[in-house]
Amino acid sequence: MSTDEIIIDGPLARATRILCQISAKHVAAQAEIEKSQLKDYEKGREDLTAEQERRLILALEYYGARFIPDGKDGGYGVRLKFGRAKVRAIERWEDEGGTPGADDV
């Protein structure tokens, strides 16, 4: 699914961040936006550009969110792809080892 098909707004962004148990600081850094911009967006005080929203969606997906598009079976929303423990494990795995090389597959 492309990020163009995903509906996101401030309250959903905040709910997603809380569901994933990730701080605004980490999400903002991953999305390459200012923490204050993210907090204002979540509270409906500021809009983000389409590019910033795209990066925010990707950041939240990185931390385990799976966005649900609006459809005939129900409205749009979010659920967890995997929990915070899995995210921590992935971050540890990414930091292990040396220079990545070609897979022997």
C-alpha cells in the first residue's frame, strides 16, 4: 500500500505514536521533522506538508504501526504490526556486526 492511500491526521498520529509506545522525540527524528511541529500537528494547531506526512507515516510504520485504509468494511485506522520489544530487537540487530555485505542467497 502506498502512503498516498493512507489517511492520517493529528489525532491519529498521536494515537499511533502512543500505541507504538514511542516518544515524540524519536518519531520526529525518524520523520525528519521538528518535535514541536509533531506535537502541534497532533494537537491540530499546525498542518504538515504532504512530504512531512509521508515521512511521518513511514516513521510510524518503522516503529510497528500498520495503517488501515478507509474502506467498505470500516473506517481508516491503525493497528500494531509488531510490539515495542520487537522494535528494540530490530534496532539492536541493525547495530550489530560490521560493514554490511552481499547476502549469500
